[in-house]
Amino acid sequence: MLDHMDIQCASTAFIVNPQKNLLIDEADYVCHLTRHPLDHSVIKCIAKVAEKERQRTNSEGGSQAGEKRKNEEGFHLESYLCSGLDVYLATEPCAMCAMALLHSRIGRVFYLRHNTLCGALGSRYKLHTHSSLNHKFKVFCSV
Ligand SMILES: [Zn+2]
């Protein structure tokens, strides 16, 4: 049986590179089919991006290949999966998905409708504005 939190976070996720106008990956919400609590579309989409990145680095000879870039804070940019990328969603993400977006360093989040039960980027919480977090991202809602 689905719980309301799962239903509220149901949508399809599209992660795109706005500079190249390129769809990186997409994932559907399948929690209701798999009954796996992590099968939210955002989590699945980030996992797909991670798998592509793993395959890319393996094909280039692992971490030896390529030049590691650092940002002003000295972090290796390559260690963040979604730096500079955008995600498009039909529904505002839940707290789990919003934290996954934060940890992957998403650039911007766009969604169409609020998630009044468990939305973490405007409805219930405003995670992206929390002052103690070391990554900020912009959020756009069409409502
Ligand atoms: Zn979610």
C-alpha cells in the first residue's frame, strides 16, 4: 500500500544541461510498482546520472584520467554529479529528493505544482534557503 508521502512525490524527473540544451537523463516514479522507498523519480534520475558518470570515468581510465578542476573553495567539481545542471519536475520534491538534489549540487529546480503534504522546496519546507547548508540552488514553481 502506498503512503501519502510517496504519492505526493510522484512525478517524472528530467535532468538537463542548460548550457548545451541537452537532456542528461530522466526517470519515472516507480515506488508504487517496486515498493522500494527510494524509488522516487529524483533519486532514480540522480542514480542514472551517477551511473553514466561512473561509466565515463571508467572508460577514460578511472580517476587518473582527465584534469580535476577545483572551484574557489577548493572542491573538486567532478565529485558533484549535477553541478550546473537543472531538474524539471511535475511535482515539488519531498525532503529526501530535495536533499539528494542538494548533495548532488543541482543548479536549478523547476516544478509545476506544489506538494502540500511533504514538499521541501516551498510548500512545507524551504530547504534550499537554509543558511547552514553549503550549497544553494534556485527553485522555480509555475504556480
Ligand atoms: Zn521524493
